Amino acid sequence: MSVGDFDVLFFDLDGVVYIGAEQVHGAAAAIESAREQGARCIFVTNNASRTPDEVARHLSALGVPADPDDVITASMAGATLVTAFIETGEVLAVGGEGVSAALLDRGFTPVTAFTDSVRAVMQGYGPNVGWHDLAEATFAVRAGLPWVATNMDSSFPTIRGIAPGNGSLVNVVAQTAGRGPDAIAGKPEPGLLQEAIRRTGALRPLMIGDRLDTDIAAGSRLGMPTLLVTTGISTLAEAMDATGELRPTYVAENLSCLLPDRHFLAVP
Ligand SMILES: [Mg+2]
């Protein structure tokens, strides 16, 4: 198989396109080449704090030109999941700008305190989320409101080390409220990639990621071919040992497998 076999490529970001503040070596050239070969390149991220505009500007600054329309976040997928519970109204928004922007985009009114008019809760990562936000979310969840988490990543890497991710903060609310979220959008749950398919109309997509337990599992759950690149978390040996939804369709050392005349190595 090669790039020409797919109409849309879904790229995970951390460990695939960039690591920290640096582009993964060769990623920009590979993505430019894939576009020249006719594949649409879409960036799918469990990070709910940033808006698509912010992610697109970050990618462009790293040398990977991207428009906001090329970015699908867990907040966008989370706001879609909220529509399964309520059609309109106030939603308690716990998280960064990405969470409230996605709710607004879906026609909801994001608010920061629990009152009688609040009808659902959406919780995503935001660096300014504090005790008051978690308390408001707990009040709302204990009152029985539907609760959507953008993602359940327990941690993420920062320049100073591993820091608590949204899953850890969701668990604070869950422990206090005595129950977990009603729906989760981010990988490995299928909502994020379903959002990406819905927004792009992809017919023959390929999911490209660096983690078997999130990226590859999410693609597998939707019956989508998957490509593991070993520039991030998961290794070639782990890919070869993986079974079930964790087993990628293809594996490559890096994104240069997208260059013309290259083919993906199928995992036997
Ligand atoms: Mg990653």
C-alpha cells in the first residue's frame, strides 16, 4: 500500500508530527509530499485545551502549513457527543478555550458555574482548571446531569516532566460524585475519528499514530486501516506482539514512508 490508496490521512500530533516544541525530523516534507500525491492531511488531537485555530498556527510555525479546517480536537468531538443528550442550552464548560469554543460552535451556551439552567457538563483539559471548576462539575454531576469528558489521558509530558492530564481531573470528579462520565470523545474511544470522518467525508482514511493503546485502537474500533510510526511511544517490537485492536495494519520508522514510491510495511 502507498499514499495513493487513501483519500484522507489522519495524523496524531505528539510523537508523530512534533515532539515538544520540535518537528519530528522529516514530518513536514512527508506531509507536503502526501498532499502533492492527492491525500488530504487532517490532524486529530486528544488535546482539548486549544482551539483548531491555535493548533493550526502552532503546526504552521513548526513548518507544517495547516488551516483550522485541517484540525479536529477532542473538544469538537465532545461537543458532538453532548448533542446526544441535549439539543441546546447551557453547558458547564470545564477546561480551556478549546472546550468553550467547541460548545459555542455547536450552538450551546458555555457557562462556568452550576445553576438550575445548566443542562450538561463537558470536561476537558485546561491549564487554569482549579478546585472551584472541579467543585462546580461535581455539583452538576451529582445532580444527575449528563457528563461528557473530552478524553481520559491520565498524564501528558511537559518540559518539566509528566503532568496530570484530563483523565486525572475527571477522576477527581468521578471519585467525589460516585460515578464516571456518560461519554468520552478522545482516542481510543471512536468519537474523535468519527468527528474527523464526518467533517471530511473520508471514504478511504488511514489513521497514523505513535501509540497502540490510543491511536491504533481508535482506528481499529472503526475498522480503519492504521499505520504505527515508531517516532513516539510504541515500538516496533510492541507492534509485532500486539493483538486485537492494538495491532496496527502497517508499521514504519517514520513518516517518510509517505514519500512517493515508498510502500507501507504490512504487519504480518
Ligand atoms: Mg501521540
